[in-house]
Amino acid sequence: MSIALQSHVRELVNAVEQDAALREAAAAFERDMKPVCNAVVGALKAGDVKALQGLRALLPHLLEEVNQSPELADLLAHQLGKSLVQGLTSKPGDVE
């Protein structure tokens, strides 16, 4: 395979991996924020000011729940570590 073709194939693979990583990050964020989303939807369905005020009071507790298992933060830490290792082990001038 020619160097130019290898470079194009590598670019395509990187684009697919990046797209998959973005989808995975979005899904992790959605899972992390599910308690907040459920509370907002419940307050809106209730349709009154007291429900929305209750949500405001509940928000700090919901965010504590989110922080107990932050999937997005774990995913980002993993990706950053992977990129760091890749950068440290690649040779100068390598095309990624």
C-alpha cells in the first residue's frame, strides 16, 4: 500500500474512531444527567411554580447523585490517558 493511501486510510479510521468516541461521550453525558432530566420533566409536567421551585431546591442533591458515578468524566480521563500514551510513544513526524 502506498504511503499516500496509508495516510488516507489512517485519516478515515481516525475520523470513524472520533465519531464513535463522540457518540459514546454523548451517551455517557445523557446517562449522567438522567436524574436531572427526569426531575425537570416531572416539574414541567406538574405545570406549577411550586414544582419548579422544588426542583431548584432539589438540584444540588441531584448533582451530588450525578457526581457519584460520573461516566463522562471517566470516559474523558480514559481518552486523555490513551492520547497521552499515543503521543509519548509516537515518533516525531508520524502522521496520525
